[in-house]
Amino acid sequence: MTIDPDPSRSGYARVLADTLPYLQALQGQTVVIACCGDRLTDPALRAGLVRDIALLSFIGCRPVLVHGQPPGTLADATSLAGINRLLVRELLDCGVETVGMSGDSLRCRLNDGRLVVPECQSVSVWLEQNVLPVIMASSLDQGGVEHSLPVDTLGGLLAWQLQGRSVLMTGAQTLAAMSEAARLTPAALEAQLDSLPEDARACSRSALEALAHGVKMVYVLDIDVPGALLGELLCEEGEGLLLCRHHRAHVLSDSNRYFAAGEAVLHDDWRVGQKCVVRF
């Protein structure tokens, strides 16, 4: 028997083996990642997220990235466009074919406070060509003024139209408030919307609307946690909050051993880990 002088190698191999079923399940799947707020101005945070999204693209997943400013604000077109260009360039540097887009290219409009996305075919065309769309959540009103669009709502609507999963990258406080409300009863998140802080209320509403439209899975993650995106999509326990439509929604379509709706995870040393899951 040959003993590996570097025990960390076997650890890396085991991690890869454990994630293989998740890698296989994500192949060909569309995942819409909505980055709420303006945290992508942080170069280190942005670089980490870009690397994670690039890896998803390399394993055959079809990511779509949506970014913008807090809802209800006048969009700083220069700033948004600058971040969009940075994201496109950094993804290209990672070897991912990428295209920059805006809400206007999708003909997004706010009608009486509700977001309408009438055109999603252009995003589908880019995905079919293995090109990753990076969409800034802004559009012009009838007077030609640029306005911010609700990033999480746009992400959910795109996930619905593209028949994919939705990932909402938000702040730690928003995630904590949503998780605390959801732990009480399966329907608690929906029942307690009005009592949640403003950011958590908006994020919860967007997640619930996505589920109501037919999106099977909505992940809510802390954007400031390095590797949270990969940790959620490629691990049993995950890094955030998962909301799913079906009682036993499969994370892995090819294996009935892993379930997105599993509340407990059994480790090799017989420890039981908990994952916050809300079923609707």
C-alpha cells in the first residue's frame, strides 16, 4: 500500500467525490443569481463571486447574473454600467464567454409598482450559445430617466421564464431575519411578511412570488460569506436558506439519496447537521 505523503490530497479528492453528484445534477441547469444592493463595488467580494460563477459555468451549469442598486432609487447609470463592464471583463478573464445587458434590452417596466419582464428570448438565445448574460437591473421610464429595478424580483421572474433556479444574494441581517421567521412553521415566512424588516420583507416577497410563478427552488445567501454560492449548490448542508415548492424536491435529479427538502444531514461520523428549509 502506498501512503500519500501529503494527507491534504486525499482530503481534496474526497471533497471532489462528495460534490460529484451535485456537479452532475447542475449540468444544463439554469441558475439565476441576483445580487441585491451595491456590494459588488467591493473588488475582493466581486472577484470571489466571479470565480464561483465561472466554476458553475465550467461544469456545464448555465448561470445568469443580475445586479443593481437598492430598489426605489434613481439608477446611477454610470455606476451600474461600470460594474456591468467590470463583471463582464472579469468573467472573460476567467475564460467565460459573457455578454452585458440591461433591463431595457428585456423591455422591463414597472407598472403600478409591479415589475413586468415581457422579453426573455434574448437571454435564452445567449444561454443556448453558452454565453453568460450579466444583466444590470435598470430601465428608462417614458421620460428617459434611468430607474433601478428590484433585483431580487427580476431574478425570480427570469428564473421562472427560463425554468431555472433562483439565488438571492443578500445581506446577513436579511438572511437572519428570514431564517428566524421560517423556523417557526413552514408557512411562517409568508404569514410574517409585514413584521419583517424592510429589506427582509422585500426579499421574502420576491422569493414567494418566484415560488408562486413556478420556480422550484429559491436559495437565499449572505453575499459577504466567501464561497456561499458554491457551498449552497454543491454541498448537503448548504450555506443559507432554501425555499422549495414541493414537499420532497430533489436537488439531484439522478439520485434519490439527496433531497433539497431534507431538514437533517447525516455525516460520516454520525453527527446530524441541520439545514433551514421551508416547504410550500
